[in-house]
Amino acid sequence: MARLRTAAINRAFAIWDRTGSRPVATLYHHDLIYKTGNFRSLTWLGVPIWQNVLDLWTIQEAISSVRPGLLVETGTDRGGSALFYANLMDLLGEGRVMTIDIARNHDLDHPRIEFLHGSSTDPKIVDQVREVAARSSGPVMVILDGNHAREHVARELELYGPLVTPGSLLLSQDGVIDEFRIFRDSRPGPLGANRDFLSRHPEFEHDRELNERFRLTQHPLGWMRRRPE
């Protein structure tokens, strides 16, 4: 009898997963966005971070797994995410962050973080990052979180994708812009650029497990893993 009950419960969960969970998750995701001002009100150790907390947990797991010697971030903004990555590296005992933005909107300083000021697509900035990446003693990981216009993201993917080392990860953030109507004024966003990049770069694959970790994510089709050599 217990086995029959367990089987019935499992079937019910499977039906719910196929038919009911996605719409409910989407409604809750919308509610979270409205409640937090699209996560603008969130902080890390008092520093504005502007990230979906569920995505942050997935990023934490990815950093712990990859243990990057260098993490490249485009889009520093107030610096909370760079500080979050650096603090994780403090706990791991290794790694550094290079973060890029056209303006300095913070007064942060951390020994693991190098702040670059300029456009992420400026050849001088790209050359600086390439030079450091070439000397990295550990894996190189990239997170794109700057200008989310499709063409800009497409350019960043081409410039920074090659820096990702085999087996490591690339995260192109905020593809949700192209999915939720509340962001329609910001379209076209990253999602199309992500899709095109994956179609033209077989050395990368969509990491579906990371992308669907908590169902709710700002970054659909955003997690890409470079295939091991």
C-alpha cells in the first residue's frame, strides 16, 4: 500500500511539473521583480548588488565548482556582484576578479578585484583582459552584465567567449528582457545574441542544469560551458 501511495504521489508531481509549475513559477517571478524593483533594492554586505538571489546562489555553486583563477565581469555598476565574487574567492583561498564599467559608481576596494574603466568592447580594455587571462594560473570564467542590447552582447560574446578556458563557464545575463513584457522597452536583449552565439560556436554548449537550477532565472539560455578539450 505504501508503494502504491508513493507511486501516486510521484505521478502527481510529474503531472504538476509538466502542466502547472511553469505558469506558477512565472507569476511568482513577476511578483519578485515588482516587489524588489527588479532586485535593485538588494545588497551584499550593505553594497547594492542588483541580482536575483536565486541566480546568485547558482553563481556561487558555479564558482565553487570551477574555482576560477580569473573571473571577468562586464558591468560593475555599484560593485556588489564583484565584491560577492571576491568574497567567495576569499573563502576558497584563490582567484581574482577583473570588472569593467564605463563609470565608477562606487568607492569599493578589495585586494582580489581590479576595476577597469571604459567600454567592455574598447580594444584597449579587451587587450588588458586578454593579457591577464593568458597569465591566469587557473580557469577563466566570464560573466556579461553590462549593456544588455542585443548587438552589444553579441560583440561581448565574440570578444570574451574565447577567453573562457575548456570546461569553464560563460554567463550572459538578463535574457529575461526578451521574455517578460515588463522589459519590452529594452528589447531586443541578450537572448537572441546568446542563441546565435551557441549556434555558431560548437565549442560551447548550453548548461541546462545550471540554467534550470531554481526554475526562476534572469538569464535564460545564459549559462554556457566550454567543452573540455
